[in-house]
Amino acid sequence: MRATSTLRACTALVVACFVLVVAPMPSSAANPQTEQVAQFKQMLGQLDTKDTTNAAELDRKMAHKWLDEAEVLVANGDEKAAKRRLTRVEFALDLIRAEVNAAQIRKLAEKQEAAAHNAPDTKAKLQAEVEKLRKKKAELQSELSQLQ
């Protein structure tokens, strides 16, 4: 009796292992294009949030469109057309990344230019404040010498 239950348990274990090993992979795991679509969606989402100046707004919209088309093509099994769309999206992501970085650099350059433009005014204000403090120091020293 005990041997029979042990045999059944071992048989069930062997069958379970066989089913796990031989069972076909889910279609999403078997198709690398599905994974690439998900990865590109994530990358495009990050670029959407990073593009605060909307420097690449049109390119981002087009990349979203191509990505949606690629997702439909993958679902329909048209791998060649999906691959072409994904290639477009890949190039668009590179372009968008470059546009966003260029816009950020431009924004920093404008800030530095404004700071450089305002430097003489800032310098004059600081010099006036230094002179005011020197006069105050001289007054305090004269008061101190009178008290001594």
C-alpha cells in the first residue's frame, strides 16, 4: 500500500516535470518583438517625461504611432512589417534622445548667458555693499577707540 502511494507520487512528479519541460512557451515569451515593443514603450515613456521643453514633441508622437502599429503587426503575426516599424522606432528613440539632450544643453547655456549678462550689475551691488560694510567697520572702530 505504501509502495503504491510512493509510486503514484513519483509518477505524478515525473509527469509534472515532463509537462513543464515539453509545454510550449507562451507566445509573448517566444516572440522577441513583443519584448522589444514593451522595452521601447518604457524608453519612450521615460523620454516623454524628460522632454520638459517639448523639443521633440512631433517625433515622440510619430514614435508612439509607429510603436502602436508595430504592436498590432506583432499580434497579427506580420514579423517583417513589425521589424520595419521597430527599426523606425529605434532610430526615432535615438533622435528624440539627442533632441532632448540638445534642448537641455541649450537651456543651461541660456541660464549661463543670463548670469554672465547680469554679472556687472551683481558686481556693482556687491562692491557697494562692501563699501557700506567698510564704513560701518570704521565707525565701530572709532566708537571702540573712544570707549577705551
